[in-house]
Amino acid sequence: MLLLSVSFLFGLLLGSFANVCVVRLPEGDSIVSPRSRCPHCGASIRFWDNIPILSFLLLAGRCRACRAAISWQYPCIELTVAIFFTFHAVWFGPDLSRAVILDLLFFYLFVISIIDYRHRIIPDELSLSLIALGLVISWANPLLQGPPLYRLAESAAAALMGGASMFFLAWLGEKIFKQEALGGGDIKLVAAFGAVLGWQRLWTSLFVGSMLGALAGIALILMKKKKRRETLPFGPFLSLGAYLACFLPSPWRLLIFP
């Protein structure tokens, strides 16, 4: 019970930080300073008015200074992150390292998906820091195999393979379709997946994410919500594939080690 409570509270805190990233990174603003402000009147938000979920409820969803409505985005993101963090604690039980790794990965994937869906960009601050994080924690990453140095090598190699593969697909797609097929943000994002997931789960994530993206595109075309040559933001589908790959068995391991 203590673990679930800590996971939920930790999720609320990171959910609050996720809101900062979602709002500021697309605008090129710092996520460190200045302090949070009301988007309507510009008044600084005091720390007791910035407590996840609780402050929103106590203020009845309105700014203390100007009484303008606060977007429901803020409590929804905070609660979503907290729920998933709690789910990770329940699913992995005593395997705390795996739960924490998945918490951090989910935070990145969730923020990236929202930003890419809204703005069609994947900020370098997220993808590049995820690559660095994947390399730094590789020695203790349960998603990788072998002794610490081998895990670091796998993390680095998978990051290079993922980035190189996506770069080749982007080049090939541009030659075939005569337009940009994949953005630079997608290339760096897949490199980041490799650094955290390792090479086996990397390919699983790409397969699942690509299939989900293709199915979504076909469905939108059939519903006449999208034109054939109109692109979809690929980041959310890649992110969902990476998240699901953490739970799926690796078919590549079965092929190599039957």
C-alpha cells in the first residue's frame, strides 16, 4: 500500500512537470524559469496554488487573481501520469527497478505524444535527454541483458541502429514519395527508444507502432477524415509501440534462442 501511495504521489508531481513541458517546450521557453503564471492575467502562481489536483479543486478550476477558468488539461495530465505510475507499481510488484524505468519512459512518451499531436514537433530537449538517460541508467536497466558494460554497449548500439534505420527510411521515403516521409524528430526519438529498450524491444516497438499508425491512417481515410497524401503525427504511434514493447515478449529472442 505504501508503494502504491508513493507511486501515485510521484506521478502527480511528474504530471505537474509534464504540464510545464507540454506548454513551454513548443514555444521554446525554459522549463526551469520563470515561475508558473496565469496565462490570462500573468499573475505568478504561488506554490500552494500549484499543488497537483488539490489546488485545482480548492480553487474550483479558476485563477485566484483574475478568476479566469483554468484548463482541464492540467489536472487531467497530472491524474493520467499518477494512474499509470500506480499501474506500473501494481504490475511489476517488488521489481522496483523495472517500475521506475517504465515510469520515466512513460513520462517522456506521454509528453512527446501530446506535443507531437498538437504541434507536429518532437523537441530535441526530450529526445536527446532520453538518449542520455538511457545510456546513464543502462547498467541498471532490467530491459537490457548481461553485465553492466554489455548493457551499456547494447544501449549505445541500439540507439545508433534505431537512428540509422529511421534516417534510411526517411531518405528512402523522400525519394519514393517526393516529400518528407519522416521528420528529424522521429529519427532522434527512435534512437532514444533504442537507448532505453535495447535492440530487441526496439524492433518490436517499431513494428507495433508502425502497424498502429497504418491502421489509424487507413481508418481515417475510410472515414474521410484524412486525405491519402496527408501525413499523421507519427510520434504518438511510435511512443505507444515503445510502451507496449515493455510488456510484450520479444519474438527476436525466440528466433535466436529457440
